[in-house]
Amino acid sequence: MNLDLSPDDERFRQEVRSYFETGYPQDILAKVRNGQRLTKADLRASEQALSAKGWLAPGWPEAYGGPGWTVTQRFIFDEELERVGAPNVSPMGLLYVAPVIMAFGTQAQKDRWLPDILASRVFWAQGYSEPGAGSDLASLRTAAVLDGDHYVVNGEKTWTSLGHHAEWIFCLVRTQTTERKQEGITFLCIDMATPGVQVTPIISIDGGHSLNRVSLQDVRVPVENRIGEEGRGWTYARHLLSHERTSYAHVAAKRRQMESLKAASAAAPWGDLLESQGGLRRRFAEVEIGLTALEMTTYRALAPLSSGQAPGDEASILKIHATETAQAITELFVNLAGDYGEPYFENRFREDWRAGLEDIPAFAAPGVAEYFQTRAQTIYGGTNEIQRNIIARQLGL
Ligand SMILES: Cc1cc2nc3c(=O)[nH]c(=O)nc-3n(C[C@H](O)[C@H](O)[C@H](O)COP(=O)(O)OP(=O)(O)OC[C@H]3O[C@@H](n4cnc5c(N)ncnc54)[C@H](O)[C@@H]3O)c2cc1C
């Protein structure tokens, strides 16, 4: 495999790098460097800056407003975005529901929803999981009953990432009870402003609010908001998940974390543990080797995309490897922070969140908060145990 970039790709990298260093909103990068949490306004400003450049949806076909990049260019773009520490795009609209709308939506649905996603005027949330339906998603019970030209929806979705930011949510709902529970599921898009939609925050162990419960009580959803046919939602949901699972690699962000870990170790007030502790040094080396292997796996998993195919079961291998590597990296933050690893700083939206905490190394709180966040990576998008089942089935085991 020849991994050298062509002169054109090198030029492309320089163009993207120079944009992030000068054209992209520098106040957002400053917040990231300062360890602050980003607000909805920050995330939207970031996305709208990329959108103005025509770079918000690298994976979209040109016909829908994508930039027409090759898979290599998309990879370079992600690398440069992560290298400077710019936030990744909110995936629910751009990466998850948009490909479903493109593949299975009507022209009217495409005209209605895709331009708002592409301009980041509207955020979406993913309403799949329920209190009794996670890994066994097909057990979902949120019911949609047809009443004239509306569905009346009742039920509860949970673990809804960024549901409090979202203007729309795509949901799997049950329109029929059948013997095979994968049948009778329908894919509905719901305006979060509809009466009966209620969002309740779930505060996670890192002290942050990204998760929510979304309860739906007699929510009237026009039939025209249904994607595809009634009862065939499971097929559309599976299409979406294969896209979701290839979106976890973030190799450049992981390399950036490794660099900041080394810098943190060198600057730590208790001395450079990487210098003094051979065991820790060996662990760093093991994690970096795993990261290089992840990079190669990513190239392999993304290869089908260059011929326009959906990612295959390789997506499951990538999901396992990427999420376990993320956890291994953030464990190193905990190793370095030791007793200073207190993650619960409510006020990390503020620029001066370190006031009064100057003797605590700056990396400790954000690094340890990330450690807690990455615990969830092996759960969401289908747990890693479920990914192992998929791989085993593929191998005929
Ligand atoms: C941070 C975070 C963000 C999320 N965001 C969203 C979101 O935006 N939208 C959304 O719809 N959902 C979201 N989820 C939900 C996520 O998809 C589910 O948590 C996940 O599918 C697991 O379901 P569960 O939590 O019900 O666990 P369970 O399915 O109850 O699993 C519990 C344990 O049993 C194991 N297990 C279950 N079945 C099997 C099996 N057949 N073989 C082997 N082991 C098995 C699991 O691997 C797990 O370890 C999010 C979750 C988290 C943690």
C-alpha cells in the first residue's frame, strides 16, 4: 500500500491547513485550547463557517452540495480539522439522517430538510434507544397510530445526544406489532417544537450535559414526515448505522491527544513521569502502535466509499478498534493527573474556569472529563459486544 500523498493532495492539505489557521473562527480554537466546553452557539458558528466555505459536508454527493472531494481529500480534511482542535461536526443531521433522506426520502423531503442541514441552520437528534430497547433495538415500543393524515406518537426515547440543541429528531416508532419484531417499525422525522415533545437533561459522570430523555405524548406528526414506506424503518435504520460506525476513527484527534499528553507530562509540577517511569513509557508506546494500526484499519474500512458503496461489516471492526484506542489514550490522562484528576467543574463554559485552581495542571480536568466521556464510546452506536456478534456472524461462527 503506497500511502504517499500526490502533489495535488499535498496542495489540498496546505489549503485546508491555512484556512484553519487563519480563516476559521479563532475564538472557538482558543476555547478548546483553554479546556472550555463549547456551547450550542459555538458549535453552530463552527459549522456555519465551514458551510460558508462549502466544506461542511465532505461526504455528500456533489448533486446535494458536497464539495466533490476524493476519499483521500476527505481524510486529509478531517486530519487538519482535528489537528487544530476544531470541533467535529454534529453528526446526527449531516452524517446520519442526511444519507437516509438522500437514499429513501421523496424529492419534497430532500428539498425541505437537506438545505437546512447543509447550512447548519437546523440541528438533528437521533431517537432510536428507549428505556427497554438499546442493543435489542427492535424491541422498541414508542407507538405511532395513524389518525387521518397524522401519526399520533406516544413513548419515550433516551440517551438522546444533544437533544436539547436539536430542532428536529428522527425516530424509530412502532406502527404495527408483528411476530418478527424488526417488521412494523417506521422511520419518522419529528419537529421538536411540536406540542407533546419534552426534553429532560441527563447529566453524565463527566459533569456535562449532552444526554437527554425525550418523552413524546400525543405528538401529532404529519404523514409526509415519514421516510419511505410504513413498516420498513428497520431497513433504513440499518443503512444509517453503517454510516455511523465509520465515523468514530478520529485518528488525527487521537494523535493530537498523544502530543498533548507528552507535553503535559513534560510540564507536570511533579516531574516528567514519562521520563522517570519505564512502565508508563511502555504503555505510551503500545497505545501509539495501536493508533497506527487504527489508521491502517480506517483506510481499509473507508475504501468502499470511494466507489460509492455503503461501508460494510468492516465498520464494526473499526468501531471496536477506534473506541478501545480512545479509551486507552484517555486512561493515560488519568495516569498522569493522579490526585488532580477532578473532572467536575460546572463552570467550564467560562473563560476563567481555572481561577483559584492555578496550582492544578491545566490538562487534568479536561483530560479526566474526556476519560469519563470515552467510557461511553464502547456503548453507543451499538455496544462493542454487539459489534463482536456481527463480526462472528460474518465469519459464520
Ligand atoms: C453517551 C451515549 C450517547 C448515546 N446517544 C444516543 C443517541 O443520540 N440516540 C440514541 O438513540 N441512542 C443513544 N445512545 C444509546 C445507545 O445506543 C445504547 O446505550 C446502546 O445501544 C446500548 O443499549 P443499552 O444502554 O440499553 O444497554 P443494553 O442493551 O441493556 O446492554 C447492556 C450490556 O449487555 C450487553 N449485551 C446486550 N445484548 C447482548 C448480546 N446479544 N450479546 C452480547 N452482549 C450483549 C451490552 O453489550 C452491554 O454491555 C447513547 C448512549 C450513550 C452511552
